[in-house]
Amino acid sequence: MSLELKNVEKKIGLDTHIYSTNLKLEKNTINILLGPTLSGKTTLMQIMAGLDKPTSGEIWFNNENVTGMKVQKRNVSMVYQQFINYPNFTVYDNIASPLKITGVSSDETKQRVGKVAELLKLSGMLNKKPNELSGGQQQRTALARALVKDSDLILLDEPLANLDFKLREELREELPKLFENRDCIVVYATTEPSEALLLGGNTATLQEGKIIQYGKTLDTYNKPNSLVSAQVFSDPPMNIAKIKKSGDQCSFLQNDIQWKTKLNIKDGEYKVGIRPHNITTYKEGTNTLEIKGKVLISEISGSESLIHFTNGNLNWVSLSNGVFQKNVGDEMNLYMNTDEFVYFDQNERLVSNG
Amino acid sequence: MNKTVNQKAWFFVIPVFVLVAFNAIIPLMTVVNYAFQETFGNNVFMWEGTRWFKQIMLSERFHASLGRQFLFTFIILFIQIPLGIAIALTMPKEGIGVPVCLVLMSMPLLIPWNVVGAMWNIFALPDIGFLGHSLNALGFDYNFTQQIGDAWFTTILMDVWHWTSLVVLLSYAGLRSIQPAYYQAAEIDGASRWAIFTKIELPKMKKVLTIAILLRFMDSFMIYTEPFVLTGGGPGNATAFLSIDLVKMALGQFDLGPAAAMSLIYFFIVLLVCWVFYTLMMRNEEKS
Amino acid sequence: MAKVTLKGLSHSYLKTQSSDADWAIRGVDIDWNDGGAYALLGPSGCGKTTLLNIISGLITPTKGDILFDDKVISGLSPVERNIAQIFQFPVIYDTMTVYDNLAFPLRNRKVPEEEIKVKVHEIAEMLELSSTLNNRASGLTADGKQKISLGRGLVRSDVNAIMFDEPLTVIDPHLKWILRSKLKELHQKINRTMIYVTHDQTEALTFADQVVVMHEGQIVQTGTPVDLFEKPKHTFVGYFIGSPGMNVLPCQIKGNDVIFNGKKIETHQQIKKSNFNKTEVGVRPEFISFSNEGIPVKVLSVSNTGRHKIVDTESETGKIKIIAKSNEDIPSGSAFLKFKKEYTYTYGDSWIIE
């Protein structure tokens, strides 16, 4: 089983919403579409589902061209950001609704609904109406409806965005387990890098209607193919600085900090991306660089400290484990782990990981 | 896979085609047909070119009824839109009052048009009608069948009674869709009631108001049944609006050619005004 | 600017109350200093928005008093209270320019146009809106609009407090970081009392000096982000703050000893009382490490979030989560865990035993 987009392009009027896209999704995988609002995640999902037709290009499912095939004829489930349930149906009827349409016997329906409800912790509320449930339970009902029929393709469009932080955490943990041992392809859209990392699977980074990079989630995170991909997949935002390389010496353009590199690239100007957790108030790793900073703000989130500081004419963000209370204007030393630097060339393509 | 070619859909489309043809296209083409020819019955036609159009455009009778029509439409819009918004603003926002008000408001809209005309005719009769009798008893010299001013007053009052509810219902729907946070923020910003109305409510109601104005413009511009039953276009031709005049010409005098030409001109005026109004409103929308 | 005091506040949306559940908030006492940054944190339905609306005057409480600078203001309207509020969805006046939007609260208060000009430019500068002052406000992006809402609160020099009701809900993650630190920076610049309501622990902890955690209409703990993280007074605080939250597992108290998983363990406190219906031991995933001896567990799964690894393990008593470094080797199969004594607490009937 596989879903393949071949040169799929979507234009509305003169605006290009999706630039020519090639993507192949395999069976039994969770695929995350990660990108900011309006980057094309929803459009892409609607094309995959058959709710929308591409302007050009083809969609192949199981080696069959399904471009233009109606969504009703495909075996697809979709869950949205809003909690979409039938308001007048009980939770049971809501979950059973896709089975009724396909004419599954009532005994089997009962058994399948019961199983999914248990999985999603809805067993106790099958006779309630959606508006008697909390937001989390409403979204669980919508998820159960998507899972009850054995869809080939399950599309989740920011399903956790309208939920409380803690409910999000809870469901996020359960989701990958729900899709385990299912013969289907899962596509999951989100704006949050941390969500992608927690879900695992594969990630495609999107920006302005283009897929920038697609691969295993951790690989995409650790080896961004371009600056854009790195920025999309970085939370908090990545620090970016211009550097100069000559011989095995690298230095920032805007201060005189120097370090040695093993990079085998020609001399010249590059850009380096440093994730905030690789700038810390303590030394971490074997190759560290000291940088002096003037504190702009410090934020403490219990176990971690975010320190925003300036050095030269650049603003930097550092993220350290532990509590470091700093006042505005304090001068301090921070340490960068050069092993984790990500180098980009003038065209903002990845050069190599240091 | 080969794409399956499925022509079944045409069967579902055919009834609509037939209906539209009988409803719109055939009558319209008949009118167009008459507008360029002269007929004396028996299916004998003579080509007249644009003669009827010239005649209508230059006719004083047409100018007069068109003028009356614009005046009437302008007056009722001027009354109904602000009045409708004002009523919508004072309607309750929750509780039992909401359904009660909504039902009361929809009542006039549910009455057939000729019944409205007949009701008001009886209501306004100077001798036995409640309105007519009361006005006379109060010392006003009121007689809508004799005096032009009274005829206009009654026609406008009838239309306001009949149609303001539509504006109210649309405005009310527009108002209800405004999130409470807007009112709270305005309150905190220290905005006056008038500022809340002009800065929040009116802008948020813009879309429904555009629709209300368009609907009321088209309906009132084509008004026929109610004034026909109420005043019959009189006294004289004082309330003979375009459509009344048109019917007089077509059926009363059997001047089919000029009447057809007038219908087309009439049709284009409605189309033009709606288009201009809509584009103006929507252009502002795009700017923002 | 003002000191905000809440005394014995309770509110119910019902006319008569028969049980605790009928109260949206009950018995809330708070003392907030002038110029502080505070957060109300809790899940949806915990009463935090009710409390916020009571402070701003949009709701009149059933019982209790609100004091600004020791003066009772319970009966005053929102305008008379001189507060500013920023809502979940940006509230802007569509037809006005950015400038007019910012000037609106001042014009309503008949401030001379000269003074308005100075003030609006000053605030626009702070919020980086200067270049858009003459644009129609409705054309801005979500974060721009939210800045306008914020700006309308900041232009008034006489506000007693600025309240935020989940202001970052509609903002993309990247911009969230920027806007959030902007808020913190503004707070340090203008030193006004700010009250921030959210369900998102990261937002609450990074923004506020003091966080009030609410649960089912009551305050469960008030403290600095570090207090809440390192010493949760209630298991709910432990669960709600931290991601993943605290591991809370049943234990027995025998004399002065805490027995967990059949063995005595060391905790932070000296146990003197033991007459509880339910006793639990709580320790955060950050304060557990793998060891050669200790609590025997089975490693269930590991997920790498780029910054660290979250390890799910199962002991005889229940599941235990651990946060490990991203480069740490995680044993597979059986392993032993060690809890850090200083951060391991015992709870009796959900409250910390002291």
C-alpha cells in the first residue's frame, strides 16, 4: 500500500497554493506535514483525500491512478482541528456512523464501536451527546469515528490545536499507539515542531506551498537540507549567524570568536544555524565556544531557562537545563556546542554537519 | 486505470434545464422578440428595429413613472434600513423574548402580497377603515383615493410595515454573529454607545446590510401587487410605479411592442443599479 | 498601576448552589503587588477566565471583594476600574487604521490630539508597528492584530492592570516565542501589573514572576515557576506543570518510613503524620535516573524529542516516565531507577505532607 503524489500542483486563479510536489508515503507510517499557517498543509491533505483536485499532476494509490476520484469512493477518514461530530447523535451513533453507511451488521458495529471506544477511553460515555462532553472527549469521538472504519488513509488536520496543553500531551502520546498494527497511511498536519518530534514517524517540512524536505522525523530535525527547513523545524527558533571560513578556522562575521572546524569545504562566507539548546550557561560536549552576552530577558519554565541575549549586533536565544535567573543588562558567559552547528552555504543549502 | 465515462448525470440536469427554459429563457426571448417588432395579432410581425426603445426613452410617461419609482424606492430604503437596524439593536439577545420577537417580526413577511394590499386598502378607507377614520377623527383631511400625498403616505407606510422585518431579521443575524469580546474590549477602551455602533456593529453588519439593501432595492423597484390592490396606481397616475405602468401599457392598451421594450429597459436598470452597488460595496471589502 | 487584592471571592453562574461543583470559583484569596507579572494557570473549566472577568468587572462575583490599592472596587464598571484586557482572538476595529486603533482609547477619554500622537508613536515603536501606522488594521496578520489589541491597553498611562486572556492562541509557534518574549520585555520596560491567563504552562511559567495554579475553582498553589516545578504542593500541580508531568504513584506510610514498590525509599520530607485515606509518592521525570540498583522496572519505549529522550518504564506499582539526555544510552528490557531524594515528595490525600 502506498500513496504517491506525482508533480501535483494546485493553483487558484493566479495564486499557486501548492508548487509541483512529489511525495511517496508508505503503508504503516505516520507522516507529519510540518509548517506554519498557510504553508499548504490543508490543501495538500484535501488533495490526498480527494476533496480537492490538483490543477495538474496525479495521485496514485496502490499503483492505481486515483486523480479525480471522488472522496466517497476512496477509503479515507479525516479529523479536523474543530471538533466535528453529529450534534444530535449519541457518541455511540457518532462512532458507528461510517459503519452504517457501508452496511456493516449491527452485531459487528456494536463490537467494533466498543473496541474503538475503549481504545479512546470513551466507553463510559457512549450514550451522551457531544455537547455534554469536554473538548478532549469530543475530539476523541471524532478520532474514534475516523478509526472505526478500516481506512486506507487517515488524515488529521491539526487535531490537537484546539485542546488544552495537557490534553494535547495526553492524546499525542496515545496517537502513535492507536495507529500501530493498522494497515493504513496516516498523515498528520501540525504547526508545532515539538509535536512532530513526539509523534516520530516521517516529517515533511513545508513553507509557502512547497515541501522543503521529507524524511524520518529525527533525520529531518538533525540534518535539515536547508536553512528554511531548519527554521520550520525548530522550536524555539534557531539562531542564525554569518560566518567566515579560511583553512580550518571559522569565525563569526560580527565578532572575533573563532573555532576550528573539520569541515572539508572551500573557504568563504557561510551561515551557521545553532539551536537554542546548544547554547547553554554551562559547558556541554567536547568542543565548546565561549560567547559573552548581555541579557535581554530571561524566562524560566520550571526546569529550563531561556536566556535571550545580545552579542555584537545579533540577538541570540539560549536554552539551558536548570534555573538561571538573570536580570536585564547582566553580562554573562555562555557556551556553544560547536559539534551541533549546522552549516549552510550562501544559497542557504546544507553544507554539512560540523 | 481507464477513467469511467459516466453520462448518467445529464438525466439529473435535464429537468433543471427544462424548468429554466420555461421559466426564464423562453419568456425573456418572447419579450425580446416583441421589443423589436410590431404585431397586430394573428402572428403577423413587422420589424421595427429600435423604434420602440427610442419611443419609450423619449416618452414623458416613462420618465414620470421612472421618477416616481426611484423616489418611492429611495424613500422606503431611507426609512426601512435605519429603522430595521434600530429595531434589531433593541431586540432582546437571550431568553424567551428572542423567539417571540422573531415570530412577531416574521408575521408581515408571511402574508401574501395581494392580501397586504387588500388589508391596507380596507384599513385606510377614510370612512370605515380604522386608520382612515382615526386620522379624520383627529382632524386630518385624509383620503388616499383622492389626494396624492395621502396615497403616497399610505403606500409607503404599507411597504414599511410589510418589509422592515426583513431588514430587522438580517441585521439581527449580523449582530448576533459579533463575538462578545468585541463589546468587552470596546467597553474597556471606554467607547461610547455610538462609537460601538459605528466602529464595531456597523462594519460587522456590512455584508448582511449589503444583501438587505439589494433585496429591498430589487423588490421595491419591481413593486406591483400591493399598490395595485391599494390604489390601483391612482389617484390619476400618482402611484403608478414602473410595473403598474408597464402592465397598463401591455394589457390595458395592448401596446405590446413598447411594453416589451420598456420591460427590457426596466430589466437593465435593475441589473445596472444592483451591479454598481454591489461592486462599490465589494471593492471596499477588498481594500480592507 | 495598582496592587490587586482578592478577598474571599466565590462565584456561581447558578441562582442557588447545592454543592461545591455549582461554584465556578470558590474561596479565592490573592494578593498581587503593584507592577508584578502574574499568571493564572489551569485547564479549561477551572475558573480562571471567570476570575479574570471578575477582576476586569465584566462579571460581578456572588461573594467576596476586589480591591485595587486597598480600595474596594467591586461595584465599579470596567471603564471605572481602568483596566486593559487582551482577548484570545485579536479584537481590532476593522474600519480604522492602526494609528486610529491605538488612539481610540485615548480619544474616548478626550485626551488632546497632540498628546495622543506622542503616545501612539511611542507604543507603536515599542511594538514594532511604526511602519504600519497608516495601514488599515484589518489587513494585518494575526500577530500584528494581537499587537494592536495589546497596544490599545498600553497607550493609556493610567491603567491599573493589563489582563491577558490566552492571548497567543491564534499565533503560530514561531511567532509565539517572539511575541511572548516581547511581552516580558514590555513588562520590564513599563512595570505595570500584568495578569496572564492560560492553560499553557510554558506561557505561564516563562511570563510570570508568580503563578497561580487553579483546579476545579480553587487555588491549589501560588508560587514562582521554580517553586511550582521543584516542590509541587498538590499532585495536580505536579501533573499539570512539567511536560511530561510528575510521576505520582501509590505508596504506604509505616511509622516514619515511606514504602514504595515494597521497599523503603528516601524522600524530601520527614513524615510525622500518617492518617490519610490515600498516600502517594511524587517525583518528576527530570529527577529520575537509571542506576545499577534501586527500583526494578521494564523499559517500554523511548521517544527522542531532539533535545532529550522520554523513556516509558513500568514498575510493579505503575508506569514511570524518565527524561534522559538525547545522547544517553537507554538500557533495554529490565533496568533499575533511582529517584533524587531532594525532589521526591510524599502526598497525603493529594496534598504534600509537611
